[in-house]
Amino acid sequence: MLSPRRLAATVALLAVLAACVLALLVLADLITFGAAAATAAFLVSLAALAVLLLAVRRLDGKAQRIDLRVKKHETELARTTTALKRIETRMDLLVQAVEDSAARRADDLGAILASLGEDRVNAMARAREVEELRAEVRALAKDAV
């Protein structure tokens, strides 16, 4: 297919040739000026239709390329959306695992603190018992003297 520039140059050359032929026919009195004008108008309208046809074909080609590009982007968007959903699912699993771990850690810390508290209370009770035993030993030691 001819490029738009080459096609325009060819059409311009043919238009000049047609105008020259019509002028010669009018000068030779083979056709009337009105018939030549009507023929020229008809040729101009045919040329305009040809230009419109080429413009429509070019626009149709561009529309097809744009449509293909849009479909390509839609496919990429669908793939990206699917990947994001997978990532979101993984993130939800990780968040749940972190929350479970934090809950277990909190339970463990609570148990450790509770056992430390119990040990401290027991140690205080034992310290009192030891103090009482010392007091008894001192009292016995004083009585023995």
C-alpha cells in the first residue's frame, strides 16, 4: 500500500492531468463548460470520498492497535490483581501467625511472672520461718547460758 505522502502526490498528479484534459476538451468544443464543471465537481467529490476512506482506514487501524494495547494492559492488570490477592492472602496468614505468636508470648510471660511472684511469696514466707527459727535458736542459746 502506498504511503499517505506518495498517495497524495499521485492523486495531485492525476488531478492536474484530469484538469488539463477537461480544459483541452472544453477548448476543443468537444464538451460544454457546464459538463466540464460537473465532471470536475464529480472528480473532486470522488477524491474527497477517497481521502475520507483512507482516513477511516487509518483510524480503524489505530483503533485496532489501541484495542490490542488495552487488552494487553487488561491482561497485565488481571495478572497483577491475582498476584496482589495471593500476596494479601499470605500477609493475612503472616499477620495471624504473628498475632498467635504474640498471644503465646504474652501467655508465657504471664506464666513466668506468675511463677516469679509465687517464688517471691514463698521466699518471703521461708525468710520469715528462718527468722523465727533464728529467734528460737537465740532464745534457746540465752536459756542455756
